[in-house]
Amino acid sequence: MTDMSHGYADMMSALRQSFASGLTRPLDWRSGQLDALERMLKENESAISEALVADLGKPEQEILLGELSLLYSEIRHARRKLKRWSRPRRVFTPMVGQPGRSWVQPEPLGVVLIMGAWNYPVQLVLSPLIPALAAGNCVVIKPSEIAARTADLMAELIPRYLDSAAVQVVQGAVDETTALLQQRFDHVFYTGGAVVGRIVMRAAAEHLTPVTLELGGKSPAVIDAGADLESAARRLVWGKCLNAGQTCIAPDYVLVSAEQREPLVAAMRSQLDAMYGSDRLASQDYGKIINRRHFDRLRAYLDAGTVAVGGQVDETGERIEPTILVDVKPDDPVMQEEIFGPILPILTVSDLDEALGFIKAREKPLAAYFFTRSKASERRFVDQVSTGNLCINDVLMFMSVPELPFGGVGNSGMGQYHGKAGFDRLSHLKAVMKRSRFPEIPVRFPPYSDFKMKLLRWLG
Ligand code: NAD
């Protein structure tokens, strides 16, 4: 452990020197790094696919949709906006500060640690890297060891394309990460579960280092009375089956009225047939569970309620059929933790009030979904549900809008990124005021008087 820490200390001091030298400050360097990152992805799409297939059995189209497209769009957006985001931002100076000018000046933080999770092992380390570089930081990347092939590939590619004086990759599991977290960073950007999130935050607190925690949670989907069930079913099963349900913003469970439940389940069954055929476990368009531990964890959930659709497993391939559970009770194990797999419990509620009450009685989710045709219900849902992200009549698609900040609230995390939110998160927004030396209005200086007091009140 001491040896490992020592190695990290050397790496950190080299990165600090690079940062202090001003290497990462010029906008040309930053956009050059974004270009290099784009080149890295474009030139290695097939190697990336191979690694993701080995780790998660991801279908080609899901790799494009869930990993690469998002990165390409974030890179393009950051490159286009870089100048504007990094410019001083003028703010209003009130009368008492006149004559004078005030502005907010973004500056890089220093050395940022990015720790990714295994479920989107390319996207989750590289999409925070984009704002980290755009904001002019040095970066240490710690990919998840659980998606081992992808982690190895990241460690091989990144030094070949990005400036090693500013970007380093550290590989390893708990021991290495524990040692790494003893180092002083200027920001720790963590994606993963809440248990480790607490460990990360505790370690960061030793250095008063700010953290961004991109966690998970049970993201609800609510079907309103009169909703378009066909469209809701199609979108929900797609969102649940993408990456075999191992998506932090996948709909975790569905709340629906008793009358709509059967038609919804029937629509989901026919959508699953249309997407994956009758032998769903054999479908080329459907991924695998990351490892045996998660496979066993998910299989145990199949005991809850009644299996309405699916329920088969393939032990050797570590695959679980897309499964819809009905008659699930709120205190069943499947309703206690984030499912993070292709199992969708459907619970019945009497109306929207009960659905809202159910959601509000639980931890704040990372995402919430509402299927409705009613403007009034939509307004109620948007106003009343506290969640990181919210989507009406679809799932997941807010990820395609770079101007929408992404991140959790409460138990689902803290801090947001994507687009400008990411740039601001990984910058310090330095507040600057410039005063004119003349004229000097002596109202704030002693000796104090009634007249000065009145004037001060008037000036506000
Ligand atoms: P994981 O096991 O890959 O862990 C995440 C990171 O923590 C890895 O880099 C790992 O090396 C490190 N780590 C693990 N144990 C550690 C320890 N004891 N000390 C220090 N570091 C340690 O990922 P996971 O936790 O299984 O991730 C799944 C969770 O992540 C789910 O809850 C999911 O919802 C959430 N998630 C959130 C987002 C988001 O953007 N908000 C995205 C993906 C996943």
C-alpha cells in the first residue's frame, strides 16, 4: 500500500507541476485535447466495440447509442461553446458599487479525479473528461475494474492520444482506489453506487475536496389514466432492456391503475416479441449481465410476485430474460434496492395522487418518467416529483440534450454535468469586481453620521 501511494504521489506532483506551468490554460490546448479524444474514439471504434462485447455483450447499436454518440455530441458541443463558457461573465453592479464593474471569471480547479462505473464503462469516464479538459484541468481517470477489458483498453488508448503531462489513467480495484483517494485532488467526480459514494466523500473530506456523486436509485415510471399504452409499453421495455437493464436511469418499476395493468402488460409482451423475438435470451440485440455476482443477485428477485412475462435465465451465458413481475408488494426485496437489471415490477395504484404519494415517500430518484395525455397531470407530476431528471412520455432521451444538466438529487447524487453544467462544475467561478478610483464617494468611511446613514439606506 505504501509503495502504491508513493507511486501516486509522484504522479500527482507531476500533474500539479503541469497545471502550475499553465499547460492546460490556453483554449487551443483544450480544444486540441477534445479533438484528440474524438480521434481516439473514431479510430478505435472496433476495438471499443470488442471490449464492450467482451464485458457486457453489448449489441453494436447500443454501443453507438449509449456510449459513442453521446460522447461525440458532448465533444462537438464543448468545442463549439468553449470560448463562450470560459469568457468572463459580466454581472450587474448595484449603485453602492458604482462606479465599478463586476464579473464572474471561470478558472480551472487543478487536478480532477474521475472514477467511473462498469455499466457504461467508456461513456462514464470520458463524458466527465470532456468538461474537465474543456475547463482546463489536469485529470486522473480511474476506470471500473469490473469492466476489465474496457478498462484495459482505456488505459492503453488514452496515453496514445491525450497529453500525458495532463491526463493519467490509474487501474485497479479497492486497494488501489483506496490509496489513490488518499491523494489530494481539487475535485473528485465519482459515478457508481451510494455505498462507495460515501467512502469517496469521506476520503475527499480529509482534504476538503469537493465531490460530484453520480449515483443511482429506483427511478419510477407512472402511467396516467388515458395514457397511450402502446407507446408507453414500447418505450418502457426499450429503456428497461437497453444494456440488459444495467442503466442508472432505466425505469426501475411501474405504477399503473388496476384497469390499465393487463392492457399494459399485453402491450409490453408484444413489444418484447417485436424487439427480441420469441427466444429472447438468444437475441443478438440483447446484452448480458456483467458478472456472476450480479446475475445471482438479479435471479433472486424473480421470486417476488408473479412472473407475467419472461422469467427464464441462461446460467452459462449470464443472461436474464426481460421479465415483467406483477402482484409485487412494496416490501418485497425487488422494491428495496435499485434493480439494475432487466426485471420490471408493475405495482397498481388507485390514481395519480397515490402514485405521487408512493414516490414522495421514498428516496429521491435519479430519473422519473410520466406517461400522460393530460396537461394538468403533467404539471402536477413535474411540480411535485423531486428527481434528478424527468421525462414526460418517454425514457432516457433527455441524455441526448447537451444543454440539460444531468445528475441526481438527495440519495441519487450531488452535482450535475453535461454541456455547460459540466464545464461550470469543474471550474471555479471566480467572482471579480473592479472599482474606479474616482470619484470617491466617502459615505462608507468614518466618521459616521446620520446623513451618511440615510444615504446608505437610500443606496441600498
Ligand atoms: P463499480 O463497482 O464499478 O464502482 C464504481 C467505482 O468505485 C469503480 O471505479 C470502483 O473501482 C470504485 N470502488 C469500488 N469499491 C470501492 C471501495 N471500496 N473504495 C474505493 N473505490 C471503490 O460500480 P457500482 O457501484 O456497481 O455501480 C453501479 C451503480 O452506479 C448503480 O447504483 C448505478 O445506478 C450507478 N450509476 C450511476 C450513474 C449516473 O450517471 N448517475 C451511471 C452509472 C451507474
